[in-house]
Amino acid sequence: MSWMLPPSASTFAGDIDFLYYLILVITGVAFVVVEVGLIWFIIKYRSRPGRKAYYTHGSVRAEFIWTAIPAVTVVAIGILSAPVWTHVKGRFSAPADALIYRVTAKQFEWNFTHPGLDGTLDTDDDFTIRNRLHVPVNRPVLVRLVSEDVIHSFFVPAFRVKQDVVPGLNTQVWFEATRTGEFELGCAELCGLGHYRMRAMVTVHDADDYERWLASRATTTALR
Amino acid sequence: MATTAIPHEPVARTEHQELPFIRKYIFATDHKIIGIQFLIMSLLFLFVGGLLAMMIRWQLGFPETPMPGGTVLPETMAPGGILLPEFYNSLVTMHGTLMVFFAIMPLLVGVFGNYLIPLKIGAPDMAFPRLNMWSFWIAVPAGILMLAGFFVEGGHAAAGWTAYAPLSAKGEFSGVFAGQQLWLLSLAVLGLSSILGATNYITTIVNLRAPGMTWFRLPLSIWSLFITAILVLLAIPILSGAAIMLFFDQTIGTHFFDPTAGGQPLLWQHLFWYFGHPEVYILILPAMGMVSDIIANGSRKPLFGYHSMIYALIAIAFLGWIVWGHHMFQSGMNPTLGMGFMVTTMLIAVPSAIKVFNWMGTMWRGNIRFHVPMLHAVSFVAMFVIGGLSGIFMASTPVDIYIHDTYFIVAHIHYVLFGGSLFALFGAITFWYPKMFGRMMNVFWGRVHWFLTFVFFNLTFFPMHNLGVGGHMRRLYDPSEYEFLQPLAGTNRFITVSALLLFTVQIIFALNFVISLFKGKRAPENPWDDNGLEWTVPSPPPHGNFVTTPTVYRPPYEFSSPLVEEDHLPQDRDLGQKTDPASAPGTG
């Protein structure tokens, strides 16, 4: 049982993780203060014979302090969160040079349309693979999300990326992988009885490896 | 106007006309009986909802292992005792639905709204007693419709308690037809019951307060129920409307939420959460109010900052209308809108913090009596803090990208609804049980139940935060499908064992509740030395409550007042010429 986030693998994961740990520390302090305070009061002010409680209706000053501190804290968290949110999910946040993919989700599979050798989507060399996504490392990737039936959610924990895939709505999400390897992708929105096995793998290649993989892929497609 | 009703003094009561059994206990118009009817119904639903949770936990802790006793379920649910994924989805859906709509909400609003409002404001009954009877007898068919869904072909609704369209809108997507339709009908019918109840509560509190019971002499429980009733009146019609639209999508081919014919799936989410977030506060505000009553009583001190506690309730209720988008940060809603909803959501932490610190302020320099209701009320504060703090994680939109739809959310909602509302309810039931039934619940078993519930509650729900931090998605039939979730299997088993124990120890509460009805110590008029008007009448109070209308002289929390020898000063005690500074409270 850990409060540590699993290892990350995308450019903005660091920013999200920083906010998470910051909130973890702030709420951790608040948690300890309140719970210790409660326990201390429970012990110190427990009923004893002959005592009478201190008769008071409150204190405006104390209340002002404990209104102001949380207010300032949450506003600060909001101010720190805003730029990260805009960077990750803002409407025009995807880098202009991003490699564009399309994901078509349906019960219960992910179909990934890769842009092919020319790096452009919706050209003749595009190809589609079921439940596997191949992307190059250190290159922004923009994924256009399409659903054929119900709402699914595109979730790659290692990239700290999650975006619902809504039928009839063109959503998209971008990320830039920072290390090579295999990463799991899951559906995070209940989508029916096979929801739990709507799983895919993301393979992050280094630049050369990605080219080689694309080339080999092109030959197999040509042969078919 | 009546003169003072002095407590403890035996008063000769006029004989009430004896009603036939069916009018007295079945089709009752007495608010107290209706409250008790709601209590019995919602405790039964609480049990059923808990049972469903146990099945969910079994599947998560021990997938592919036959569930003990699971063979009694039909082949369509659990062949050989192993749950099917479609049944699992129904379980998840119905656990949430029953707990929210048929257990916690009626327990808070139906039971205590009915029972406490007339008694605490000094009224003989609700403003509309027959409307009140209807509000219960409309809730019953709603419950029957909801339970019927388990027995129809295709199984019960399986699109989650949030029923996201289009999964919920078209049977071919979920394999569920009649189940989802019954679900929608039931909620529409239940909505009518809630609306009738809310109308009655608002009218009663506005019009039937006893002489001297000014707005700022109302106990927090009544304030919170008043604000809750306003939320119910405004929020429930939105759900009813949305449910009827979805019902039409299912049955007569309208396409409100079907994108293939111009509908919009996000419209359902906006409607659902525009109702759903006020609903969240409907599920916690009355708990906060009753906890305020119990903590002041247990601490033997006036509630710290009585006025700001009321303003904080109003602020929460108001902000509750403009935060619904935080359920939809990752839904495809315009991300710029997400920023606005983040700000409002963060702000709601402020009145919540005021409440927590004021409860602590009430205990500060108190003379704390740890009766069983107080144990639960203090637990409420301790647990609500955790639920509030975990909310800050998901309010931060970037962090929400990662933890949205994970077990972190499940942990959060259970810390608020179980750690919060249900602990408050255990406290409230124990606190007002003597008034309801004329007998005390057993103290020893009450303490045992509180202690074991507190321990197993935390062992069950605290590790769910860690699951969420590990990326564990919600509503996942079999987490072992994912490699990255394999290391969390041990945590899942631990949670399951704790949850089974948590459920088991509730037997203590059930037995204590039932046995005390017959064997409990006879309750005096005022067993907790409280100040409220309900404690000036016999336990249980007669039909009509008060022989003479009480007059109220002061706010509800005058504990340890210097004016009197004893440490409580009932609201209706006339001190004559003695100055009563508390009748015009200066601070807070």
C-alpha cells in the first residue's frame, strides 16, 4: 500500500505528479492537525465530575483565521493547477508538430490507425492495428478519439493521460513519451460487460526503431 | 398563546381519540409514524445494498473463486457461484443506486426530516399530514419497482448508478432492457415522493414554528433539513425529467442522448450531475446538522459559531449548484469550462473547513460525555475530514486526469457517504431512538458496534486510496486482466476481508436495534440532558406531540449556561426576570 505514483513516461507527467505530491503534503498536514487536535480534545476535555464546560458562543477572530487559511491554500492549489491543465488538456495545447493518430473504440476493443511512413493521417499508407499502438519516443503524439458505440475512456497510467471517447463528439488527447518500452492502456469508463478486458498495449520505440518497424510494417502490408 | 411547558413535571394529558390500527400504523398521517416507516424501509435497503457490496468485494478479492453461498443465485447471475461480468455490472449499479436513493437519502431526509421537524420546532405535526403519508406510500412502489429489476429477463440496470448514455439508452449496448426501464421508472416515482416531502418540510418550517422559535433559534438539524428540502425541491425534478427522457430513448425511440440520430451523450451527464451534485449535499447536509446537535450536547457547550455554521450550510448549498462540471473534467466537455469548475470546487472546501473547525471549537474546553451518539458524531468529523481532503486531489484538474474513474474516487465517496453520512446516522438513530420507541439502546453493544465499525470501515476504505494511486480503475469486473494491477491483488484481498468483517459487525447494530425495542431500558423524557423541544414531551410522544404549544425563549445550545445550576437550559424554560443574554447571541 503506497502513496507513491507508479513510474511515469511522458513529458507532462512530472508536472501532474508534482501537483499530486504537493496536495498530498498539504492535505497530509491538515489531516494530522485535525485528527491530532480531535484526539487531544477528546482526552483533555473528557467529562470529569464537578467540571463545567467553558460557556462561549464562539470567536470571530478564530473563525476568521480558519476561514482564511483554507481559502488561501485552495486558491493557491488552483492557481498552480491551471497552467498544467491548459498545457495538457487545453483546446489548442497539442504541439503543432505532433504525429497524428486515430483511435476508434468500440465494445470492447481499441483500433489504432497509424499515420504510416509519410507521417500523415488519412493517406494511403495508413494502417490500423487492433489493441496495439506504436509511437516514437520524444515526439509529441496527438490521438483523435472516435467511438462507434458507447462512451469509453482512453487511459494510459504511465503517461498520466485519460480522456473519454464519446460517440458523436470529436475528442482528442496528446502526449509525448519520454522512454521506450511497453505501457498498458485501459478503458476507464464502464462500457458494458466486456469493459474489464478492453485493454491495449502502447509500444514506445526509439526514433530508428520506429522507422524500422514502420518499414517492416509497410512491406507486410504491401505483400498482403 | 400558551404558557411555559415545564419539563419533568407530569402533565395530565387529554385523551386522544384512538385511531384504528390501519390508520395509526399503516396509512398513518402522524409524522412520527411516517418517520419510523421510512426508517424500517431504508434500513432494509441499507442491508440489501450492503449485501450487494459484499458480492462486489468477493469478486474483486477472489476472482474466479466460487462465492460462499453463491450457488443460490440463478445461472444468469452466478453459474456455479462465480459471478458473471454482466451481473457484476448490475451489482455495481444497484449498490450505488440503492445506497444513494433508497438508504442514505431516505434515512436522512425521510426519517429525520419527518421525525424531527415538528417535534423540534414545537408543532403538532407537518403542515400537510396526508401529503406526508403519500410521500411514504409513493416511495414504497418505487422501491418495489427497483427491486423488481433483479427478476426480469436481461438482468437489472448495468450502466452504473450514473447511467451514462448511450450505454444506458440502448439495450443492445448493455444487454439490459426491462431492468434499465424499471430503474428509470422507479427513480421518477421516487422523485415524486421526495418532492412531496420537501414541499411539506419547507412549509412546515416556515409556518409552524412555535412562538419564540425565531430562525436563529432553530437547531442546526432543522436548518440543515430546511436547506436540504430546498435542494431536493429544485434538484429532483431535473433527475425526474432526465430519467423520463432516457426512458423515452429506451422505449419509444426518441434520441435525446443518441448521437447517431442527433442526440448528445454529454447532455445526460450535464443533466445528471446538475441534479447529482446538489444530491451529494442532500446526502451530507442533514448529517452535518444532526452531528452539530449531538456534538454540542456531548461537549456540554453551545455550538461554536452557530451563525457561521448556518451561513456555511447555505454557502455549501449554493456552491453545490455550480460545481457539477467537476464530475466531467475528462468527459470531453470544453476544457476551459473545467477551469471554472475547478475554482468553484476548490471554494467549497472553505465552508466545509469552517464546519470542521467549528465542531472542534465546540469540543474545545468542553466537558465531553462519550455517549454512543457522541462517539459516532466525533467519528463523523474525523472521517468527513478525510473525505473532504481527498476531494482536493480531484478538484485539481491535472491530478484528476490521473485519478478520475479510479478507486481514489471510490475511497472519497465512501469516506463522505459512509464515514460521513452513515456514522452521523448511527449517531442520530442512537440519539433519537429513545424518543422514537420509548426505550434506550444497549450502551455496551452500542460501543462495541461503534468501535468495530470504525476500525473495519477504515481498514476497508482507506487502502482504496492506494489502489487509486496505483491506477486501479473503478467498475472493473476482473482487475487481474491488467498487468499493472497485479501487484494490487493483495490489497484487494485485504479490503475484501475487511469489508466482510465490516458487514458482519452490523449484525450487532441490527440486534441491538431490534432487541432494545422490547428489552431496552425505559427511556425518560430527556435521557441526554438536551435542550430541544422534543425532549420536553414523553418518549414516545403522543399523537399531536405537545399538550400546549411550547414557547421558546432561547437558542438551542445553551449548555453550561451560567444562569442555571445544571449544565443544560432547555429552549422552553422560562427564567422569568433573570436576564438571558444568550437570547441575543453576540458572537459567531
